[in-house]
Amino acid sequence: AEWRLLPLRRGTLWVPQWFAKKAIFNSPLEAAMAFPHLQQPSFLLASLKADSINKPFAQQCQDLVKVIEDFPAKELYTIFPWLVERIFGSLDGVLIGWNLHCLQEHVNPVEYSIVMEFLDPGGPMMKLVYKLQAEDCKFDFPVSYLPGPVKASIQECILPDSPLYHNKVRFTPTGGLGLNLALNPFEYYIFFFTLSLITQKPLPVSLHVRTSDYAYFILVDRYLSWFLPTEGSVPPPLSSSPGGTSPSPPLRTPAMPFASYGLHHTSLLKRHISHQMSVNADPTSHEIWRSEILLQVFVEMWLHHYSLEMYQKMQSPHAKLEVLHYRLSVSSALYSPAQRILQALHAYQESFTPTEEHVLVVRLLLKHLHAFANSLKPEQASPSAHSHATSPLEEFKRAAVPRFVQQKLYLFLQHCFGHWPLDASFRAVLELWLSYLQPWRYAPDKQAPGSDSQPRCVSEKWAPFVQENLLMYTKLFVGFLNRALRTDLVSPKHALMVFRVAKVFAQPNLAEMIQKGEQLFLEPELVIRHRQHRLFTAPIFTGSFLSPWPPAVTDASFKVKNHVYSLEGQDCKYTPMFGPEARTLVLRLAQLITQAKHTAKSISDQCAESPAGHSFLSWLGFSSMDTSGSYPANDLDEMGQDSVRKTDEYLEKALEYLRQIFRLSEAQLRQFTLALDTTQDENGKKQLPDCIVGEDGLILTPLGRYQIINGLRRFEIEYQGDPELQPIRSYEIASLVRTLFRLSSAINRRFAGQMAALCSRDDFLGSFCRYHLTEPGLASRHLLSPVVWRLVAGHTRGPRLSLRFLGSYRTLVSLLLTFFVASLFCVRPLPCTLLLTLGYVLYASAMTLLTERGKLHQP
């Protein structure tokens, strides 16, 4: 057939001549879909790129579904990387893609439903992945966008211990830079989906929107439920051909040898595939690889962010020896001098700070993993079940958390505990930690939650989990104590965090399990010489989930020691949670809780007394001006009495839980209360922070500095200079205050002698003038340091007139309201002014008599 160039509304297309006479297309994509086997892949990609700009979003997704259905894998191979980047954004964060981190159902319901249907585990996008998977396609993924420790290891030509990277690294001829991973379509899709949580920063949205409402969060939950099912098996992949399946990714040969950080294991998957003709073979053995890859990618990309030194510290002696041998052998290589490699290694230091959204998604992963692991039946979860034939999914459930998640999660939490700001946003990290510590909350046979007075007891069957995660409970608890001692416990949000941790650790039988685990770790080797020889090496947590399990170790002490040494190194210095050092920290925390309770009560009392302390005339502005400018050190007064009540409730319960966990006596807690009572003066106000008296006045001690930083005590900050020269307040008219100051200064200069003579008289007129024209004595002020006292005493000011109170909005509004009310009673402004003046003279006369009488009774 003859071919001719068919003009389109946008572009041209080569088609058969007989068809060109009848064909009319609206776009290149429609023409390409009419002849899917006749077009070049680049034409299809160009058509999709053009339509992504010109067509609405709903129409774009409909066209993509048709393309996935109609085109063969050969043509879809070219558009797949572009489509993945179009959805999840670029790895450098420049392109935001479909912005899944800000897409919400109640804001954009139509777009939300289209996206969720398209990206569903059983949707069109995953069908495209499986279609390409069946053709054994490979896509390059840059190593430079991997987490820091992994990237540094691969660039050193040292393969990380995770099987996720085995047989996938492609080297450039020069080595080092420009490395790529050869990923199959499923891996490539999951890599982009996972990294978009880190590379794509969410746009500013309302602070009241929950992260769980975003499309990305819901997609993570759907993928976990689909590929890590708590009931049933993993659904088979969608296939374009009837009865066809998507094969597991074939093994590849690395382009050059590696020195591995860990030992290699043969995948259990190959063992099942080689015996697939067996009668007892589980059909799910063909599909477990997707679940394995999903979890490996999630953990590697979300949790593998910390310093390389910390990463190397956890490696086994055998792996370190392999690295040493490799570096010695590579020193004579032509392309990679040892000095350059070592410099690149030591120069690496990743600066990574996870966001709250990142932490919340990791918490969702952990909660689902606990439910996934706890979905094993009791007979399958028992140690004896390892020796019997089990399905790959059952072994996967049993091995997922301890062999892969534990190590990287511990380091991730340590990083967060050490680098997260000391503010209320730490609550996200705290709940992530507490979720991991309580796998019994996600067990199918969990008990109904008990009341606050009777919390549910932790079953003894969880003792192995507590012992094999001892550092998660003990070292991180000590780390939390150090954080809590540096926070403001008067704040309700910080008080709530202390309460949450204390409540979790106070669950009946949990403290005893932790204490038993510490006893097993601290058990001396001399007592157990008769047991098997011990070699504490790092377990391969990141090895394949389907690798054969090592022989069950019945020695509980060995398992605890192996856990601690594998995470902290064999030269670690362990601080027991129930040892004297940690107990000292707990006692300090209990003391601070007691002080914070008194501080909250003091702030509450001050807020309650403040309105009652203002008389009507002081509200009108005729009383002496507030020159202190002080304010409470905490914002409880702005949050209301309900926040004070919550703070007191949280701290009271936290103190009780700490008493139960560490068996503190009532006498110890009572001493803290008595010590606080002795620090309060007769007026019920707290004394100064802890100080010592020096030559130049009071000097803060370390305890006093800590009390000020945390708002437990404070100095009564007060303006000690000339009241006329203090900064203009927000309730004053700036221009009027300056005018009144110039007027009063002129009067004081003109009549200074007369005012001094009047104030020196001994009769009532002299007392009346002294009441209005002199400042309060220094004795009535708060304690000053000797330096400030000498400065103030050297600048004694004589009698003077102050008109600054007339520049206050409050005073002027009060006067206007008074004149307005008087006009309602037919009182003219002049008589009203005379009445106000007469009333104030009577009030001032009474105050003068009271002041003089008070001076007579002073010693």
C-alpha cells in the first residue's frame, strides 16, 4: 500500500493512502492510538507530552488508560520513565508532578478520585508496570538520589548489605560518579513513589489539615494492605494476556566485583521456584518478591538516613575485614586510588532532617508491619514452626520486623532524638517510637483497653520481643529523659508527651520484662561458660526476607547481647534503665514535674487575681502607671484555665506512673513538694532563681540558669529608670505622649523651686503635694544588684509633675464616655469637668491620709 503524510490539527502522521481519504483526528494521540503498531515510540511520547499541556487532567488520565490497554510493551517502554516522573515529580524536586502530598478529597474530589483510581494497586498504572515486567524491561535509576550511606558505599565500589542493590549496579568506565541501578519496572515505580515523600516538599496548607487526608498517605496505606495483607495472600498481578503472570525479576551479574558489608544469602524464593512442581508448593511463592521489594524500598528510602560512621559501627567483624581487604586490593587499581576513596568516605556526612509528614508515614508503616506480623496463627508464630514447611508469606511475616526494620529504625529514632527541635512537633517522633514499642496493640487477640486506673497487663508472650528490642526501650527512654529535662513542662503539649511515655512504660508487667532483659544482658560470662561459644556479630537484618532462617537460639542471654552489640558495637557502654544514673535522671524529672505544677498553679492564680486587682479608677487611668513591663514566662494565661487544668492533670498522672515504674517512695516525692513550699515567701510568690551573692550582686548557679530557661522561676523584671523615658506602649498615642512630656518638662523647669518648697512642708498640703509630685521610694521596689542600686541612688530626682497618663487611649476613652453619659443627664462639659476634679481631689485626699498614716506605723 502507498503511504502519504496525513495533516492533523496538531502535527502530521504517516498513514496508508486509502485511510487518509476518510480519517479525521483531533490530536496526534488519537491517530497514534488508531495505529499503535505503526508508530515510533518517540511519536507516542511526544503526543502524550503535548496532551499533558493542552488537555484537562481527567481527559489525560482517560487517554493514558487507553494507551496502556492498546499499545504493546515495546511502545510503552519509552513512555514509562516520563509517566512516572510526571506523576511523582522529579528526583531533584523541581517538578512536583501530580502533587500527591497536597491532594485532598474534600478540596478536589474529582481529581482525587481519578488519581486514586489510576494509582490503585489494581489500577491502570500498576497494570502498565506488570505489562512491562513481563517483558523483562530495565530502567536506569541514578545512584546519586539514594540515601547518603548507600550512595557513599556504592561510589566506593562497596556493595551495601541489602539485597535490594545486588546485581543491579551499573558502573561507568571511570568508576565512581555517574552510577546507575538497573531496576525492573516494579522496582522503578516503587523507588519513585517512595522517594517522593522526601524530594517533594508539601506546599503550605492549613495547619488544621491532617496528614492522613492526603492522597499520598492513603496510597501508602493501600499499597501496604495490598502487598502485605493481614488476611489471605497477596493478590496476583494483573496481566494483559489471559492466564499470564508477571515473572519475578531475574538475577543479573554485577559489572565488577564488590566487597560486601554483609553475608550473602540464597533467596528462599529460588528454593520454592525450583520445586514448583511439588504438590505442596504454595502458589504465592511466585508473588512474594513484590512484597519483599516494597518493604525493602520503604525501609531503605525512609529510614536509611544517618552518618556513615554510625552505619559502619554496626557492621560485623567479618564484614569489616572484607572491607579492609577490598581497600588494600583496590589501592593498586588503575582507576581508583585508595587515598581518593578514603577521602570521599570521610568527607561524607549527610545533613538530613525528616519532616513531620515523613515521620507520620513511617509510623503508618510500623503499625501495619505489627499487624502484618501478628496475623500469624499461634502455631505458625512458635519457634518450632521454623523447622516445618511453611509458605513464603508466613516466613515473610515472621522475619520482616526483626531482620530488616529493627536496625534502621533504631538509628532513625536515635537521629531524631538527637536532632529534633525542643518543641511540641516532637510529638510525631514520640508516637512513632511508642507505636513500635507496643506490638500487642495491633494483635488480633488484643484485650479491650482498660480504664486509666486499671491499665491492661502486657502478656508474658511478648517478653522475647522486649528482650530482642532492649535498646529501643532502655536507651531511647534515657534519651527521652534528657530531652524532657530541657523542655518547658509547664506547656500542656510538653506535659502531654511526658504523660504519654510514662503511661506506656507503666503498663503492668512491662517494666519487669525490661528489667529482666537488662539482667540477661548484664549477666557475666563466667556464669554461662558451659553454654555454646559466643561470637557476637551483626545479624543480617537487611537480608532477604525469604532467606533461610538461622538455627533457633534458645539462649536468651545470648540473643539480648547479640541485639545490643549488633546495634551499638561490641565496645558500647550500656547505661541500664533501672541503674543509678537513669534513676538520678528520673528523680530530677520528678522534681521538675513538681516545680512545673507549682508554676502552672502560680500562673493560674496570677491570671485569676489580675482582673480583681484593678479598681475602677485605675481602669480610668488615674492610678500610677505600670512601669514594670513584666509578663509571665509561659503562655498559659493566653490559653485559659482549661490548659492549666490539663497541664496539672498530665503532670500529676505522669508523676504517679514514674513512681510505679521506678518504685519511688512517697517520702521522696513529698520532699520535692516540701522543698518547693519552703521556697515561697509569705505572699505566696516564688523566690528568685537559685543564686549566690557575689561582690557585684546575685550570680546565677547552673540550677538557676536551668530554672530560667524552663520557666520554672524568673526574676521580676521591672523598669528601674525614669518612668517618663520608658518606651511608648501599644496602648498610648505616641505623638501625644511626646507632646505631654515636653509640656511637663517645661513646667518642671519653670516651677521646680516652688514644687520643692511645697513638698518640704509638714502639713496636709505638703503631704498632698508629695503624693502627686514624688516617686515611690527605692525601698518599695524589688531587689537590685549593688551596681544598679548605686547607679539609681546617684540619680535622685526631685518633685515633678507627670502628665503621661493623659496620653493613654484608655484615659481618653474613659473621659469621653464620662462626658457622653453626663450629657444624657443634661450635665454640660464644664460642670462635668468640675465634678470629676472634685471627685478626684476627695479620692487623692483620702489616699494622702492613708499614706501618711502608713508611714507613721513603719519602724
